Amino acid sequence: MDFQYKELGNDEFAYQYIQDGETLGEITWTLLGDVMVMDHTYVSDALRGQGVAKKLLDTAAVYARQNELKIEPVCSYVVAAFNKSSEYDDVKA
């Protein structure tokens, strides 16, 4: 599963999974200084239960690490993932 990095404008960015022109998965954030404010995660009903949201978050976390950024969870999925696992402790804002 390949995620596309997108610049959405106004310091907003996303990783998206697009198939046949349809967005089936997406995680979005606003960049404030060196903090990625994660504000939205979406996975289509067709892909639910397949770990797509975690893969999107993992991809965003890799991006944060590579670019020396931190992540502030706002979206409920990212908040839950951060609370459930220490896997993201190094990128927590």
C-alpha cells in the first residue's frame, strides 16, 4: 500500500491512499513551526479493520523523525494510538 504525500496549502499536509481516483485513506496535519498537529484520519469502510489508519500514522511518524518534527495528536485516532503505545514517544510534542 503506497501513500502519497500531498501539500494541501496553508501549511496543511497529508498522506493519502488513492485508488482509481478515490481517496480511501488519509491522515492530515497542519505544520506549526516544528510540530505536526495531526487533525484528521480517515479510512473508507471498504478498508476498515485492515490496519490502514495505523499504517498512515506510522508513515507520518517516519516523516516526523526524518524531518526532526514532533506530533501533537488532536484527531481521536492519533490521541488513542499515542495513549495505547509507547511506539510514538520519540515524536510526541
